[in-house]
Amino acid sequence: MFVREEFNYKPSVEEIGIYIRNSLFDEFCLEMDKRYKASSKVEFSKCNWEYGWNLKFKKSGKSLCTIYPRENYFTILVVIGKKEKEKLENILSELSYEIQCLYHQTKEGNNQKWLMIDLEDMGEVYSDVLRLIHIRYESK
């Protein structure tokens, strides 16, 4: 369902949530609306790296993050660009070991790091993702 582009069919946000089967998805979507009044848009990516349907959150035309649905969890892409890099590196030692490792292991290209973060529960990594998104939101 979320890998093929069906003719004249785009899944709804609700259908993506049903596919994921994890209440954290609904919680995350509510958080993006509550904190940022971010608009969400279901899109199909033909990129070889992450082919399939995804859900993008934007505020004032700026991408905050993208969700890639998985069964029982989801992956969030947060792009750390030149504007966000210094702020993130100032708080990196406060973030979870998983996020620190991911940040250091992710190669930089075009002055950006594309952090792909799997979310399964409301633990420390979830809180860190919200901090990363907030850094992205604040950068102008």
C-alpha cells in the first residue's frame, strides 16, 4: 500500500496511521499541530533512497520533517542544514546516545545532514526528535 503509487489513489493520514498501527503516530501528528500549526501533506517519493508514500510537515513553506510509514513504527527525516548545525551541536551532548551516534555517523552533503530516526515509543529518542524539529522551526 505505501510502496506503490496507485493510479488516482493517495492514502489519507488516517490510512497511514492504520498501516503504522502505533498510537505514537497520532500523538506525533497532534504535537505538530499543537506546537507549530504545521500543515501536513501526503506525497509520493520516487527517490531510490526512500521510495513510497510519506507525510511531510511544513510551516510557512519550510519543511520541518517527513514521516516514512513502517509497520508498527515510523521513520522521521529531520534535515539539519547550515542554519541549524551550530544550535544542534551546542545541545548534542544533552541528547540521547542514539541521536548523538546517528548525528556523528551521518555524512554531510551540501551543508546538510539528513537524520533518519526510527520512532517506536515515547522515550528519550522521541523527545530528542521534538527538540530537533524545534531547532529546525526556529531557524529562519
